[in-house]
Amino acid sequence: MPSAPEYWSADVGPADVALLEVPPAVRPRDFQLDVRAVVRCPGGDAPSWHALTVEVDGRREWSRRIPTSNPGQTDSLDYQRRVEVAAGQGVRIRAVVATGGSQRLQLRIEAQEQGR
């Protein structure tokens, strides 16, 4: 009897670091990773930026820094990736947000198991 797809998440609100550890299982799995950082852009003409770095099992997978848009509103950076996890293995996802002039609002990591 097949088991329900696994779903793991970590939402750390306005913190600057999120960590999600998916434990090992006896079967191989594929996960769709979704990482999202949301910031508030200051009003006016003050320049601001935000950055997101994503690591999978201790290796930097992606990093981007962009100017924050939408004065007085929110802006975000998103990262998506599919990751294969071998039987008996887990996966560790770490996300780090940095800001300059903008305000951190949310940092979230999700791992949704996909069918093979």
C-alpha cells in the first residue's frame, strides 16, 4: 500500500535563517523544494535591497541579491528545485536572507514529495 506523499516545512517569520531537515526513509524520494523570502520595501526613494542564499546538504546551491521594488509594499525572492534523496538518506536545506534598507517579513522552506 503506497504511503501519502511527504510534506515538510519551516516558516521562521522575520528571522534571517531557516533550516529544514527531512529525515531518512527506507525508500528513495524526490522532493520539490520551494524557498521564499518576503521583505517590506521602505517608502520614498531610499535605495534598498534583499538577498537570499540557499544551501542543500551544506553546499551553496543558489544566491541572489536584487534591489527591493514596490515602495511601501512587499517584494520577494523565490527559489525552486527538485532534489532526489536516496534510500536511507535525508536532506538538509538552509536558507539565509540579508537586507539593506528593507525589512524581513517571512522566510519559508517547503519540501513536497513528488511521484517517481
